[in-house]
Amino acid sequence: MEDLFGDFSYAIAFSRNHMKVKDGKSERPRFHVYFQIEEITDEKVWKRIRDKYAAEHPFCELCFECGIIVPTEEIHHKLPLSEGGTHDRSNLIALCKSCHSTIHAKRGDYWGRTMSGGHRLCADRSEAETHRG
């Protein structure tokens, strides 16, 4: 492993399917390799990530799923940074201001106030649908 990963910090954990027959395949070693991700604290780096993601996702992803075309206005972290989320692309979603406000209102992030309005199709989504991972 040292030859493969050299200077990178990593951890290895056996999979729950380690040495089990799965999908008709013979038992074999199965494991996961986890790498340490450096926290991005430089605002310029985050701006580059955000701008690139927005350019690749020009429409609100939630509205688009509802058949509504609304330009992206904000990039949202599905799992907030304050709760251990990262700037990784899998943790980002492009949203319009209405959908972004709706998500935060459902979370209670606006001092406990609820917000109304927005795109009816998107605003009525359940928390699970809104925070899919």
C-alpha cells in the first residue's frame, strides 16, 4: 500500500462483505480505503469551486427535476460545513434563491421562522427529497 499511496494519509477498513460470496462471485477480500481531505479555508479556493460548479449546473437542480427552468443563483452544501460537510462536488447542489431559502427554512436556519412562497412544486418536496445524497 505504501507504494500506491506514498505520502498520502489513509486508513483501510474491511468491508461488511469481506470474504463473503456476493452476486455469485467467489469470496474475496473486500475493503475500503479512506483518505484524509484537507479542509478548504481559503475563500478564493471556495469561490473557484463554487463558480465552476455553477457553470456546469446553470439551472436550479430541484426546479429542473420538477420541469421548471430557473437559473442557478446559489450553491448549497447538502451537509453543512458546520456539521462536517465538505466542498466536495457530491456535497453540492445548484439552487435558485427560492429553493435555497426553502431548504434553510425547513432546517430552521432562519431563527425558527418558516418561509412561504417559492416554486410550489419544489417548495412542497419532503426533507428527504431535498437533501438526497
